Amino acid sequence: VQLVESGGGLVQPGGSLRLSCAASGFTFSVMAWFRQAPGKEREFVAAIRWNGRTTYYADAVKGRFTVSGDNAKNTLYLQMNSLKAEDTAVYYCASDPRLSYYATAYKYWGQGTQVTVSS
């Protein structure tokens, strides 16, 4: 399983970004986004069940971020709107057969993409 994130960058507060995660090889039923800010633990952001499309969000991003997937392209997305300075982090996608809100439960990870929210 190989996961490759893209789409990060520098954006002003209140702006938007869309992250992508291209998956190759076998894709497990749950795809998730995590983020890690400097000096902090990796935290859950959002997840989606690949077949049923049920979505899950951390309270901090609910209403601002939207997770989605494209089966044909085997790609996971994270649309991030109304970005705040506290959203600054490296964002990672992860895949596992079961849903978990803990990073340690996921076996497969991408390399991460930096998102910086600053004026």
C-alpha cells in the first residue's frame, strides 16, 4: 500500500485548501486524515468508510472540513474551508481495515503535506 499526499501550502486565515491522497496497491476500508503540529502529538482530523461513505470528524474541524473519496481514482480528499492559524500542521493520510481515532492504530501512512495558515 502506498499513500501520497498533495495539495498543502500557505494560505491566509479564512482561506481554503484541498488536500489529496492518492492510494496505490490494496486500499483498506477506512481512509483517514491526521495532522501533527510542531511539538504536538498526531491527532485525528477526519475519516471515511470507503464503501459506505460514512464520514467522521474531529470536533475542531466539524463544519469546516469535508472528507470525500473517488473510487475510480483511488483518491482521498480533504476540503478545508475557513482555515485558522491553529490548523497549521503536517497533514497525513492513513489507511486501515478498522476505524480508529488514534494514530497508533493505523499501519499505512503517507509522507505528509505541510499546511500553513498565516497572514
